[in-house]
Amino acid sequence: MNHQGRRERKKAELRTRISEVATTLFLERGFDAVSVSEVAEAADVARPTVFAHFARKEDLLFDRYPEAEALVVAAVNDRPGGASAVKALSDLLVALADEGNPLSTIRGTFRRFWEVVAESRALQSRARELLQQIEQAIAGAMAHTGVPDPQLTAALTVAAYRVVHLESVRRIFAGDDPDVVAAEHRERIISALAVVDQAFK
């Protein structure tokens, strides 16, 4: 590995460590009760170092957004021949759920994470912003697929998944069996995005 490669690896490792420390504090005390200075102290870094890796405090918790955007764009761009962009996204979300990836998985152990988000207006606002950014990224990728209306297709795809996700989280909060919710979450992704896909055929 060359010098540049080592530097990037160490940078990524530090970013992950800062996020993990911050997430632990947020889960313990709530997002609004923890300052960036406290995160920096707990991670044994300077406060400016935190902001060198994360533009906003909220991004410390939503640290996997860049991965999410890269995955959805790749799913559209690298879809199998004959597959629609929406079907490719559906397959991606189901695969992530099957892998247990937090980006598309419903588990009882994630409940506290969702509670922290629900308790903070700042996190809810940032979540909406990031979802809009993902929608725009999907629309940009779809623009090269021959979809008649990439912006509308992307918006409906994201909206459909958001409805499925929020309902699954609501059920976890209500005390439903996480295994049952997870299984039905998977099937609802497939059915909801199939409706969107069919609408553009």
C-alpha cells in the first residue's frame, strides 16, 4: 500500500472511530444532550478534527450516508441487462436487509437508534435532507436509463421505501415481534417498489 493509500485508510479509520464514540454517547444520553466538544474529548481528538470529518453534528450519527448514496447509484448504473432501475433498487434494499445491513434492516436492537432520532428535531430535519440528497442522486443515475421521468420515478421510489421503513419502525416502537416485522418489512419493500416500477411500464 502506498503512502496515499495508508493516509486514506487512517483517515477512514479515524472517521469511523469518532462516529462510533459519538453514537455511543448519543444512545446513552440523547443527541441534544451531547456536545461536539464532549465527543471530541471522548474520542481523544481536537474539536476541529471532528468537523474535519463531519460537516455537521448530525452527520456523526448518520455517518453511513455516503455509503448509502454510493450503493443506490451503483445499483442503478450496474443493474443487470433488462432490469429496470426501480427493480435494481428493490433488489439492493432486499439484499441489504438480508445481510443485516443497518441501511435497510429492521431489528429490535436498532430501537434505541430510532428513538434518538425521534427525540431530536435536528436529527429529523437532517434525515429529511439526506433522503432528499439520495433522491437527487437516484434521479441523476436514472436520467441515463431511459426512464421517462427520472425525477418523479426517484421521488416515488424514495417515498415508497420511506413509508415502508417508518411503518416498520412504528411497529417496533409498538412492541411487535421484531422477527415478524423484519420479515414483513422485506416483503413490503418488494411489493411497494413493484407498484412504483409497474407505474412506469
